[in-house]
Amino acid sequence: MLIIDILKTKAYGPIAAVSAAIMLIAYPYAQTLGYNIDLWFEIITPFNLALYMIFSALFGILLSLQIYNLRQPKACRLKSAGSGAAGSFISFMAIQCPGCISIASLFLPIATTTVLAIYNIWITLAGIGLLVIGLYLLGGFKNTETMK
């Protein structure tokens, strides 16, 4: 698979790791607006924590695949990974900790923020699904043996 081959390289593996690490650090800050991060890790359920880690890893992989595709010579127009960007945005706005004030609460009405808190698992799963679709659209699941 192209994803595995890209992640093994010296150029794109570290990009995926660093961007995933940045998301792992930035996400709790965005969820708590920088306050009570220790409380965020105490309150978050194990399932939401797993979704948060999966989202961060997929974010890093998608970003490195997008950079890889942008650097490749092109004979035709490059497919867009708009679904990956949408998935990143949706998952980033989902509230993982019900006791935390998300960055979404700064821009959205309280009723919308409440809906985000209630359906956070489904919203995060939808965002992760969009990230996987983005990986597919960028050719990440293609067999590299058939591409040569």
C-alpha cells in the first residue's frame, strides 16, 4: 500500500509523526481553551480517548500523503482531499469532554454546542470516516506494485 511505503520514507514518516504529535497536543488545548487540561484527561472516556488518538494519527498520515502527492510530477490534475480537510475540521470541533468548553463554543450558539457535546462520538466517527475517504481519494490504499 502506498500509505505504508510513504510512512517508511525518511521524508514523509517524520511529517506524519510530527503533525500527529502536534494534533495530540493542540486538540486538548482547543477543547479546554487552555484551562484545566489535566481535568480533560481525567474526564474523557476511554472510547473518546481512543477516537482522539485515531483522529490524530489519521490526520498526520493524511497530511503526509497530501504533501507526497503535491510533490509528485503530474500529467493530469491532482485529486482533491477535501473530505480529509472536512473530516479534520469536523473532528476538531467535536467536543470529547462533556465538562469542557470547546473552541466551537466561541463561534457557535449554545444549542449547537450542546448538540456537538451530545453527539460527539458520532461526529468524531464521521470525521474519522471522512479522513479515511480522503486517504482513499489521494490513492493511499493503492497497491504500489501495480503502480510501477
